[in-house]
Amino acid sequence: MKQHLNTLFVTTQGAYLRKEGEALAVQIDGKTALRVPLHHLGGICCFGRVGVSPKLMGRCAEAGVSISFLTEHGRMLARVTGFTPGNVLLRREQYRRADALDATVTNGCASVAQPIVIAKLLNSRSVLMRAVRDYPDAAGRPDLERAVTLLASSVSQARTTADIDKLRGVEGEAASTYFRVYGRLVTRSETAWAFTGRNRRPPRDALNALLSFLYTLLLHDARSALEAAGLDSQVGFLHRDRPGRPSLALDLMEEFRAFVCDRLALSLVNRSQLNPDAFEATPVGGIIMSDAARKTVLGAYQKRKLEEMMHPFIGEKVSVGLLVHLQARLLARFLRGDLDAYPAFLWK
């Protein structure tokens, strides 16, 4: 159990939450492990087998404390809220900003898109810089160093433009630069791990198939986090609206692609946790993973989410799995006017 930004995250399986006066009590194995006054809470997120008493749900609804139920792995299941105006006001502000595409509008679309793009580029650059540091004699070092320099230039461009189309252009060009050298980070010599750039729908090589699968897991987590925070995952700031497309979830996951997915993919390949025979070709020319490989990746992904780090903005130690939830809450706070700027996640 951890409390961050007035939100209580309950991840202990078998925990039971009940009302004690004007407080919430968390019971584990029949014993009270935590007691928190309800007026200190803005939300409760229950992961997996966590029970909540009807009395507590009713009191939280009256007090404006939302309760979100998610699977153990972070997929949104349901949300309990009362008749509070907070969500509709928050979403109306989200829609207003998403529609304000003019670069001259101070609190427009770019107020969220710009910090997200900058964070994505800086986190991607950190992945390459760490490789340069860890493998000083690698054959691809000059290419990696050039890419690091180009990404630094892209960050400077992103910081000086509030035009949403230009931001998208900067982000797209930087992503191409990053993925042109990403294959240099693979230390195994098998041709099956050759990587010349990002491709999808369908992925045409093993590493792209692995990345696509990890991005899908991250997207589900981002969507769940946004819904739990009261935001509309369909309406984004960087990604354009499209029927059935979770644009805001795609926005939020940009901050975590390199830090969570790209690094995990490299770890699975370089440590031989996955082998080429775990992938097979499809009749349409794509590459898919075997069921056994998916289980391996899912296990590694969940293990990665249990690791802890210091959050760069709130200054508290949190698990990697909660980062996306914290960022969703920070985004909601920014849209409500509680923060002067959206503090996108930066890997340090």
C-alpha cells in the first residue's frame, strides 16, 4: 500500500477496506494495517483481489472520493463515484484545451503536448547515452553519439515551438533518428535480431514484434490510469482524434516508451530470455510471438513494474507500475489549475 498525491494505491492481494468512523481502515489477514482519514484522500485505486465494504463505498461517494478497481496488472475494471461535478469539469477543461490548436493560446493544446514531447525525446536520449557509457568500445558508438547530438537538437526545437503540427514533426523526426540506431544496442549476433527501423501493422522482424507487444501492454496501463483519474482517454493533445483511438493514452505512454518498453525489450534479448525460435512468420509477411514467449514477456513486464525508483517530481519512492498512474493524476491536477505546468516524467 502506498499513498501518493492524495490517492491511496492498494496492491496487497486479499486486503479489505472498510469504514471506521470518518476514516478508511485497510485490513490484511483480519488485522488493521493502515488507517487514513477520508478527508485526506482524493481517490483510491484497488489492484487485484482487494475488497471494499458497501458502507465505505457509500461514504466515499458522498465525500467525493472515487474508488477505482483494476486487475492486478493494472487493467481498468470499474469505478465507483458519487454525484460530484469534478469529473465533468475536468473533462470539459480537457476538451477545451484539446480543441485550442492555435500556438498563441497560452493554455492550449501545446501546454500538454510540448512537455510530453520533450520528455519522450530526453528519455530516448538517456537510453542511447547509457549505451554509450556502458559499451565505450562498441562498433556503433559513433552512430550512437551522432544520434544523441541530434536528439539534443530536437529537444531544443521542441522547447521553442508551441505549434502543435511543428511539435509532431519534431517528434516524428526524432523518433526516426532514435530507431535508426536502436538496433546498435542489441549485443547478440543472430541475424534474427537485425533491426533497421520501426515497422508495424504487422511487425516484420522479431524485435519490432516484441516492441509492439510491450507498447500494447503499456497502452492498456495508460488507458486505465487516465480513466481512474477521471480523464477521457479518447481525447488527446499530441495525437489527433480518431474513432476508437485512445489518443490521450497514446500521449501519456510517450513518456514511458523508452524507459519501460525499449529498455525491457533490450534486456530480454541481450540476456537471452527470448530466442529467435520464439517468433514465427505469418502468411501475410508479419512476425508474431509464440504463446510461451508472450508469457515470458508478461512476467518480465510485471516484474519490471514492481521495481522502485524515486519519482523526479513528487520526490517519493514509487514502483515503476504506479508511475503512469501518478502522471495521470498530475495531468488532472494541471488541467484543474492546481499546477502551473504539467510535469512530464523524466528518467534521471
